[in-house]
Amino acid sequence: MRWALVKVCLAVTTMVVVAFAVPLGLVVKEMARDRAFSNAEREAAAVAPALSITTDRDKLERVVASAGADSGMAVHLPADGGREALDLGRRRASGKDIEAVRRLGRASTTSVPGGSTLLQPVALGSGSIAVVEVYVPESEVSNGVGTAWAVLAAVGLALIVGSVAVADRLGVRMVRPARRLVEGAHELGEGKLGARVPEDGPTELRLAAVAFNSMADQVVQLLANERELAADLSHRLRTPLTVLRLNAASLGAGPAAEQTRAAVAQLEGEVDTIIRTAREAKPQTAAAGPGAGCDAAEVVRERMEFWSALAEDEGRKWRVAGVERPVRIPVARADLAAALDALLGNVFRHTAEGTAFAVDVHNAEDAVIVLISDAGPGIPDPAAAMARGRGSGSAGSTGLGLDIVRRLAEATGGDVRIGSSVLGGTEVRIWFQLHGRKPAGRGHRGSVRGRRRAAAAR
């Protein structure tokens, strides 16, 4: 906007300067010419009285010399009676032009080498016509024209520069509020809910700033309402959780009872975490730093210890690969555990008992890939399964588990893909981008996929 305004002002001012300066320069040139020929007419008029009195050569030479133009003035007397034609001074005009002026009886100008001449007819006492020739050099005709044109050019350039400077200041006055509005929008998009913009500048931008600040206030209020609603809904779970905890306490001893009590305790902890997070004043939108994260291999081993007991009860074969060495990823431990529980829970919920499943961890150069595969019927519509609020088509599915996993992967720059596994069922591929590492090409990902299929075949 700023440069557009400067360009428009530059174009308009340039056209105005050209429209006025060019005609004015031509007028100055014409005025200089008129001034030069007016001086020549005055010089010729100074000789006319003497010609009307005498035609003596010596007297006329003294008159021409007294006029101060002896080098540029000539007097042409016609032949009269026994007197021959007489030319005083240097003649520059042709005899034809002189005779034409004598015959017509009016002044005339003609071009000669180096300038022009003024031919002025003067009546003599004998009735014949003499012609006074005054030479006007080209330097006298253009005297002062170059200086005048230089002044006009300087004034025009000053006007153009001044208009550009004024347009630039006006552009800054318009652009600065717009830039602050853009910066405020970026800050609000990054999660800085306190971002506001000054309500100043032109009327339109001031109204836009007012609307932006009102929208930001509304967003803050809506988020506060959402947090309160999430906290209230989570708090309602305390009553049924208390009942579950009391019932689990009465189950007695045994592996199943211990697992049930551990699951209830974990669920109570998750509900408490949700309530505390929902009631925080600011949302946690900052990305994990270089030192943050967890060991994905350790978390996978820990969660598989929990799910393996249930798998043995249902007769499911399971396999874990790639967890022998530490694998660091920029994800919080609790978030990764929740994502794994969501996906493994889907395997147990949507496949029949006895269905095999596997968890593979691949550590590539630029990413860590976690694969969860099963030998179930698969997901008929993966796109719908990835959408929030939609399930895989099975009863009791909301699709929130896959959406949680997707958002966790995208927070690191990765993604989630659903496809067919080598076991014949569904394969969920979670790709966690490793910060600070050079991204690998597609061929590298293909090689990871090839190693995974080869390992599954073995």
C-alpha cells in the first residue's frame, strides 16, 4: 500500500510538472526571442531620423557608430539620381530580401548564418526607401533561456521529490496500523491471547482494529467458557470413578483385580490432570524445547506390559520390535502413553478376541515412526476415522482417539496415516518429526517401509 501510494503520487506529480513546465519553457524561449528583436528594432529606429535628414556617408557612419551597433548594423541606400547605391556596414541579408522589404515597405526578419537579421525600411527625404539591417546573433536570441529552463527543471524536480516524501509519510501513516493489525493477528494465532492492537490511524483501519480487539476478547471469553465446561464435565466423572474404585477394592487378590485397581487409579489421575489443565489461565501452546521429550522405546515397553496381560486373557498374539535401544522424541511421556493407549484400546475394542497385533518402532534420520498393526477386518473409511467426531464405522467409536494421536504427531511436524498392515488388518503409522535434524527424502521413508515389511515377513 505504501509503495503503491508513492508510485501514484510520483506519476501524478510528474504529469503535472511536465504539463506546466514544458509550455512555460517554450514561453520563456519565445520571450527571449521577442526581447532580442525588440532591441534590434530600437537600434534601427535610432538611425531612422538621421536617414530622413541626410544620406552623407561620413555622417551616417558616425550615426551608426553612436548607436553602438556598428558591427551588427548595416544601412542600404538605393541609387538616387546621379548617386550610386550605398551599403554601410557588413551586409548579411541577401539582395533579394533587401529589395523585397524596400518594395513592400514593411519590416521583415530573415535567417542568416549564425543568427537572424531585422530588415527595417526607412523613407528618405527624396522619397526613396533605405533599409536598415540589424544582425541578431543566435546567442542573443537564446540568452537566459538555458538558465530559465534549469530553474524550471529544478523546481519541477523539487516538487516531485516533495510529493514523494509527503506520499511516503502518508503511506507510513496508513501502513503502520495495518502492520500492527497483521502482527496482532499472528500473535493471536500463535496462542498469545493477550494480543491487542492500538485503535488509531485512518478511520477504516481504526474500525478494523476495534473489530479485531473485540474478536480477541470474544475468543478469550469462549476459551474460558470451554475450559470451564471441560472442567465441569471432567468433575462429573468423579462420582462413577469413586464407585469403580470401591468395587475394585472389593475384588480381592489376583492379577485381574490388581489390573482393574491400577486402571481405576490411572483414570482418576487422568481426570485430575484434565481438570487442572482446563482451569489453567493460559493454554499450553508452546512447542517442546530441545531438551524436552521422552524415550519412546521405554514408553512402548511400559504400555505393552499393561496390554499384554489383557492380550493373554483374550488369546491374542502380539509382538514388539525396535524397543531395544532408547529412542528420543519431542513428545511428553504422558501424551505418548495416552496416544498408545488410545490406539491399542481400539485394537481390543474393534477386533475379535484372538486377533494378533504388533507394535514397531523405527528410528530414522529425521523422524521416529511408530507402527501399530493388527490382523482384524481393517477400517473401511480411513478419512472418516481421522475426522474428529467420526468413528471407524463400528458401534461405540467417536474417532477422538485417532484425532488425539494426529494432533500429537502434527505438534512435532509429523503426521498420521492409516493403511493396510502386513498382518491383513489396519496399520496406523505415527510419524514424529525430530527437531534439529535434516529432513530425509522420500526414498529414505521408502527404505524404512521396506525394512518394516521385511521384518514382519521374518
